[in-house]
Amino acid sequence: MFLVYSGGGLDGLDKFIKAAVPFKGVLYYLSGLIFPYLLIVFIDWFVRARTDDGRRIRSFWRSTLKETGAALLSLWRFLAGILLAVPLLWVMIEPETLQFLEIIYFVIVGSVLLFEAWVMSCLLFYFETNWKRPDPV
């Protein structure tokens, strides 16, 4: 963001943020995909597939929805970075218009997103290493 501002000023920074942050529909879509993802994890962990077809279907859903977590994690990290960089840019660019409550808001929301990204990263690591229990022979 600092490079964008140094090259394009406030107008360039505004265009960058508008282009980089997805519109609300995409955010709702990615946020909503976490529920089927968790449902598949739950089914995969607690319900055994008795046939090869069942295992193949489960493997398809697992591999498909596994990418959802990674995409959502990338988006959360990116948004947290933007929200945490805005107060610093604000202090550097327009200190005369600085509003303490808005800076606190950006820092709190950015920190919450960063914490959510950390938790999601830990969960993804756990699911990748301990995804399913072995089926009985």
C-alpha cells in the first residue's frame, strides 16, 4: 500500500483498495462456504463410508471444499493487512484529519481479522494432518 501511495497518491491508493477488496457478494459467498466445509469435515470424521463409491464421493467433496478454507484464509489475511495499514497511512498522510475513534476501529477490526486468520490457519493445519480416521479393514 505504501508503494501504491508513493506512485499514485491518494487517488491511486483509492483505486487499489477498491480493486483489491471484493464486493460484498463475494465476501458473503466465501464466508458462507465455511459451513459446508465444516459439515464435510464433521461427516468425514464421524460417519464411515462403507463402500468404495462412498469413499470416492467423500474424497471428491473433501478435496473440493478443502480449497475453500485456503481461499478464505488468503482473503482474511489480505483484508487484515489493509485494515491495519490504513491507520499508519492516515497518520503519515493527513495527520490534521486524524480521528482517534476511527483509528481504534480500524485497528480492532484488523486485529480481529488477523486473529481469525490465525485460528483458521491452525484449523487448516490440523485438518490436513488429522483429516480422517482410518476405516476398519
